[in-house]
Amino acid sequence: MKAGRKFISLFLIWAIVLPATILSQTAIKPPKNKFKVEEDVKLGQQAVREIERELPILNDAEITRYVQSVGDRLIRAIPPELDRPEFRYSFKVVNLKEINAFALPGGPMYVNRGIIDVADNEGELAGVMAHEISHVVLRHATAQITKMQSPLSMAVILGSILGGGILGGDLGAQLGSIVASGYVSRYSREYETQSDILGAQIMARAGYDPNDLANMFIKIENESGGGRTIEWLSSHPDPTNRYKRIKQEAQYLSVSRNPIKVTPDFLRIKRKLQSIPPGKMQPRSGDSSEYGKVSKPSVRTVSYTLKDVVRFRYPANWEVVNESDVEVMLAPRGAYGSQGITHGVVVGVREASTRNLNLETEMFVREILQREGNDFLRYETSSRATVAGRNGLVTLLKGRSPVTKQTEVVRIYTTFNPDRKLFYVVTVAPGSELNDYDVAFQKLLNSIVLY
Ligand SMILES: [Zn+2]
């Protein structure tokens, strides 16, 4: 009886809500963001310098002007309630055949010539650009940092954006490249969907057909045969579902009866590109100095306190690489850089939604495996362990590190703390140095006092 009534009331809600959501375009709300709009701009400008040292920018006024004109048309079509006058949009063509495009926080956009090669009309090029502009408009880069706060704390990032004396030029530049290569180029599925939908809306407002963006996903996917990996596809997965979602959104939008498709300019630019030889990436200069010789963990230890969370001791020759209210990363010199740590520990605490340690650990481990740059790691085993004197788990991950070119051994110790949050210690070391590191890790684990 109760179940029956519930069913009816649920049905009524559906009946009321459904037509409204079907008939109107999807409302897009920018995600939570702790950064100021100007900080998006500064972060982007900083990354520009880093990126333009590495990327072969195409120096052809006619082609650049054309891509800029497509970009300007899209910028004018940004819904006014989302438009930010502080942003400084710019559009450059990168002389690389690789299919890729990306935008930096605050507006600078880079479109590889490979995108123009794949596109069969201006709408398809505009679709990729509208999608990237949407990431800028919705401030996804800083929203993502707001959400993660890790592995680089907000304070560190902000310090480097604001250009104070907090960080040396090297680390500042490193952060720029992190923004450029990691955080910015890969967003959560939720953000990607937002950008697909807003991108479709901007396209319609600019006189393009949003279906061209949908088509572009399928075209790019078809290009990926024969062992070729496509950068834009790896940061923009699941093309079939996106195709469907964009097509669906397009039905609610007022699309021009005569949308911009193949234009004489588009054809001329495409032809002209064929006569220009592709360029090459410039090797990143800072990379070699980032990681280097790592000394053994010193026997002497020092104390670290993560306020209201934990106190423990760690080898005196390790440094605090990054810290936030909930997490600290410690590593010896030479063992950290833009690709994370090769030796050291991450200690922290996170909210748990259940009291099931297996489940919470599994979710945490999955997140670690999915994190940018961790795709070399594989799950090995999981077993019971005592962590900080409490019932816990230890999960083993392994894989060949792209930095050290050796097997990396990662152990994730988890337990619930007295606040019922998930407390974790992640240890990282190359397999060949485990003898030395296991002693240090064990000492650290034994010294833990949870608050
Ligand atoms: Zn995207």
C-alpha cells in the first residue's frame, strides 16, 4: 500500500518535471570556484610563456586571421550572463598534425592544424573551438584546482600566479607547465559534458549548426585507427555518448535555417595548409633538472603535524613538497616535479560517505589510478594491516614509472580516523630502492599519532 502511493507521487513528479526539461535548453551553471576571475587570467598568461616555448606556432597571418575570425564570432555568442569582460581571448594555430586543441584559463586558445585537416566545414572547426571556449567561460581549470587542492595546494598555485617572491622562477615555470599539460587538458566527465552543451549553445547563437560539433567527435574517433593515438580524444573520451548528448541538446536550440558550413575562406585555408610543412615540438628545457639524483632517507627524523589530523616523524632530508589542510606530500630533493613524486609519502584524510573500509579504500584507490599521469600504475593486491594502531588495509600498486624508467612500488595504507574520515598514507619508491625506503616508511608509519 505504502509502496503504491509512493509510486504514484513519484510518477506525478515525473509528469510535471519532464516536459519542462525536454522543451528548453539545458541551463549551465559554472562550478564552485575559490579563485578570482583575474587569477584565471594570470594563470593562463603564465602558461602561455611556457607553452609557446614548446609549441611550433604557425606564423601565417592569413591562416591565423581566419581562425581568429571564427573565434571572435564565437566569443560574441557567449551567453551574456556567463560572459567575463576580464578574459583575454586569443587564438593561435599550432603547426602540428596531431589532432588537438586546448584553451588556457582566461582565454588563450591553441588549435592544431590537425583539427583543420579533419574538419570538413567551418562549423566542425568552430565546434571544437566552442567546446574549448566553454571550458574558459565556465572556469573549469580553477574550478578543478578548487576541487582537488592536490597534488599542489592552492596556496602554492596562487603564490605562483600572483608572482610574489614565494616561488623561484623554476617552480613557477613548472606550475605553468602543469597547468598547461595536466590540469587544464583533462577535465572530469561532468565538466566535459558542460562544455559540450554550452559549446552547442554558443554555436547555435553564432550561426553554426551544433550537430557539427557532434559529428566532429565521430570523425576524430574514426581517425584514431591504426594505432594512432589522438590527444584530444584521450582528454575527451566517450565520443559516441557525447555525439548523442549534443544531438539531443541541438533539438532544443534555435539553429539558423542556413547555418555556416563550407565557406570559401575555410576551403582556401585548408588548401593553403597543405603547402606548409608541419613543425616540431621544442623539447622542454626545464625537464632534466626537475628530477635528479635522490639520496637515501636519512636515519634522523623530524616531526610533522597536519593540524587536527595527524602527527608523525619523517626522514630529516625530505622536504614538504605540498601541503593543504587535509594532505601533505613529503619527498627528498630530486624526487618531485610536475609528474608527481618518485620517492616519498603522501599523508592525508578525506571525507568518507560510508563506514565500509573496503569500499572507501576502493574508491580512493580508483581515484588515484585515474589521476592524470598515473596510468602506468596497476592494482596488485590488497590485504589487512594495522595502520596507526587501528584496523586498516594496505593496497599495493605497481608499474613502470615514466620518470625513473623503473618499477615503481606504491602502497596505500588506509583506516578510519576517530572522526570517521578515511586516513591514508601513500608510500612511493622504486622497487630497486625498497630495502632503504621500507625502513623509513615503517618508521614513519610506527610514529603516527591520529587526532
Ligand atoms: Zn573538453
